[in-house]
Amino acid sequence: MSEHFDAAWLALREPVDHAARPGSLVEALCSHWTAAGMGGRRRVVDLGSGTGSNLRYLAPRLARCGEQDWTLVDHDEGLLAQGCAPCAGVVVQLAQADLAAGERVVPRGCDLVTGSALLDLVSRAWLEDLLEGCRAAGAAVLFALSYDGQVHWSDPDPEDSRVLDAVNRHQRGDKGWGAALGPDATTACVQGLQTRGYRVSQAASPWTIDHRRAALGQELVRGWVEAALAVEPERATRLRAWGERRIRALRAGQVTVTVGHQDVLGLPGG
Ligand SMILES: C[S@@+](CC[C@H](N)C(=O)[O-])C[C@H]1O[C@@H](n2cnc3c(N)ncnc32)[C@H](O)[C@@H]1O
């Protein structure tokens, strides 16, 4: 069963995603392109693009490396339709496709294959196929904001670790691509890139959510309760009570939650 994402949820997370991303990986990509003396336009493919958050983050920051042709790929036509060029020198094409269906998604001559908040949904086999396509094309790889399974509350609750364990088990369920990598996504990506001779950098991109981001925190906690319920339906009362306590405390400014994500950059050519 494919995952569908609400545009309102993606809009809520976008500023927090952008604030969390480490600039160092984009800098390293630009330096690589500059050192390689690559002329012409940069061809970028953004997988699972949603409405284009990754485009809006990356394109302005890559502008000093040249003009860019982006292809946004997503199976959700409604989300995709919101993708448009965020700055001058960028041309955007939209491609509706089910990435899990096994079609080739890395065109020859592609300079960068990227995605944000995607890798934890995919299977190991799909990731391996994708990275093989990237290697064959000689494309750089940049995957941002893969959930790493680490959640820390500033003020612990006795239920936190049990909920997190259930959420992380749910993360590994099938999201339409076979068993999902979930919290193992970054490790699998790093290993897959290194095996193929890429130079790999990894940097943390954690969310920090306090009362100023209570709307995001509330949706996140609700999602966690739903995920934990799917794994442990017999604990419904305790899980719902935990969710209510956490949302109340977040809104009241009594607690902060940090959600771990990782970004990975792979540069081709050893
Ligand atoms: C967590 S959202 C991230 C969206 C966007 N990259 C962002 O950072 O806001 C995951 C995206 O993957 C897309 N997706 C999920 N399964 C897919 C599939 N089988 N084929 C194509 N896109 C898919 C969803 O529609 C959604 O836009």
C-alpha cells in the first residue's frame, strides 16, 4: 500500500526541515562541481518531491554552480502540481510516476539525484537499484532528512521509550516498496554509496520542536500514536493518554522534543 502525504503536513514541516539541514553538504557538492570544471546546466532529479520543498531549499543554494534543470518525480499529482521554480535560472519539469513500480528513474547525463524525507520509506532492494543507476549515470547523490529512529524529550515520560519502540517497528513496515528501511535508511545509503566508490559525507539534520512549533509537534505526536496503535492495538488507552499528555506539555511550553534525521551526500569518482 503506497503512502500518501497531506499537503498541509508537508507545509507544516517545510520551515523546520529547511532550518535543520546542514549547509556543509550543499557546499561540498558545489565545491565538487566547481573543481570538476563542469560547465553547462545542472540536471537534477528530485525523487518523492511532494510539493517541491527540496527544490525550494536546494535550488537557490546551488545557483552559484550554474543554471539548473530540475525534474520533480512523485506519484501524487496534486502535490506535484504545486512544484515550480523558486528562483531565476531554474527550469522545472513535473513527472508523475510510481517510483516503487521499478521504472528507471536516473536519466543518462543526470548530475544530481536527490530526495528529502524519502529514504526511510523505501526498501533496501529499491535503494540498491537506485544507487546502481546513479553510479552508471555518474550522478552525485544527496538524500536529506531521513529519520534515524532517535527521539529525545527534554522531560521524560515513563511511556516514551515504549512508544518510540513501537513507532520504530512501524517505520520498518511496508510503505509500498516492500519492508521499509525506516531508521536504517542512512546506514544503508552510506554503505551502498561506499561500495560503489562514492566519497560520502553524512551530517545530522534534527528537528527541535518546542511550543513555537506546537502545530507540527501536535501532528507528529498524533502520527506517532496512530503508528504505535497499529503495532500495539491492545495498548490503545495508554497510548492515547500519552499523546494527550505530550501535546498538552508541548503547547504549554513545558517540553521540547528532538527528532533525529540524517543527510547523506555521495560524490562520484572515488
Ligand atoms: C515525506 S514526503 C516528502 C516530500 C518532499 N520530499 C518534502 O520533503 O516535503 C514523501 C513523498 O514521497 C512520495 N511517494 C511516496 N511513495 C511514492 C511512490 N511509490 N512513488 C512516488 N512517490 C512516492 C509522496 O507522495 C510524498 O510526496
